[in-house]
Amino acid sequence: MSTEKMTMPQTSTAVDASPETQSGMWPRIFPFAGYMGFIGLSAVLVGSEAEGTFDVWSYPIKTLVVAGLLVFFWSRFQELKSPIFVNWQEALVTVGVGLGVYALWVRMDWPWAIQGELSDYNPFLAGPTLGIVLAVIRIFGASVIVPIMEELFWRSFLIRYIVNANFETVRLGTFTIGSFAATVVLFGLEHNLWLAGMMAGICYSGLLYWTGRLWPCIIAHGITNFVLGIHVLTTGEWYWW
């Protein structure tokens, strides 16, 4: 990994986020919070009569909700106004990271590296026609909406907020061991496959430090999720979903 693009931590003495910073936090927090809210509701409904119906429709609904929030706040995301790639080397590394995370992910389902129950989401339990629609929505949500939402929260907001509460004064790609470690661990714990999640967090954060930009992280994350979705559909290994 090149160290030429890494930046040293900013030395601001700010402790509390300014009102301007707080207004910048919520566009990055609300989409993530909305997504996690659906996951929390799903956990509450386990074993209830509504569980089956909720499992079928929760992913399309939360994808629509999160997409709507991202569109609503889009003008606030200055980090997404840069080019997706600045050169072919960056594009090549990004694709390689995305594929590499997928290749490692599907080999890291060791029992001790799993927390909770894997979702085992099979859209075709709703029927062949509806199953196709749900599968397309799932792949779209996982490879487009989720990467944008998660990378805005984890590697645009939180990783900088840990460095300085006025996070928008911290340049993207600023490295500190504390912010790196905290976001990797928390990103991993967000997933049932916690160790695979930490591995992915390390890889996507590495892209952030190397490029100093968010789009490569989003694209790599999207590639991982897209290829994983194709893997699920071609193998029937629904537990990856």
C-alpha cells in the first residue's frame, strides 16, 4: 500500500461537533440507521405470525427507504462529487479488492467466526415469478444502495468523527490507529460473519487510505456484494444472503 497519499491526523482542539458539523452528520447517519432499524424489527418479529411476510417484503421496503434517503441528502455528500476513478491503476486495484474480499468471504464461514443466525434468505420461497423480482431487488440493493449507505457512514463519517468531532475538517484518508481499529471492529460486528466483516473493513479502509477518496471503497464494496449475489443464485447457498 502506498503511503504517499496518507495524511497525518488533524490537530484541531475541537471537542464537540459544531452545529454545521451536526447538520453534516445526519445525512450520513439516517440512511444507515434506517437500514439497521429494519434489521432490528426483523429480530423482534422472529417466531411471530408476521415473520414470514416481513422477511419477504422487508428487503425491498428498506432498500426503497434507504435509496430515498440517499437521494434526498445527495447534494450534501461532497465526497461523492469527485470522479469515480482518477486513473486505470486505481480502477484495477479497486476491482481487485472487490473480488478479493468476495473470494475470502466465502471461505470464512467457520462456526467460531459466526455470531447469531445466518439469514438464509431465499427469495424463491415466494414463488418463481416473485422470486425473480425479489432476487433482482436484492442484488440491486446489496450492490448499489448498501455500499453507498455503508461507506458514507463507516468510511466517510465515523472513521473521521473518531479523529475529530468536526469530522468534515478531517481529510478523507486521514489515518490514525484508533479510528482504523474502531471502524474495522464495529464494521465486522455489524455482520453475522464478524471475522469476514473485519477482513472486508480492513480492505475497504486500505483503499480509502491509498486513494483518499470514497468512490473506490463504494465500488469495491459493490463488486463484492454483486459477485456474492451471483454466487448465491448459481449455487443456491442462500445462507450467504
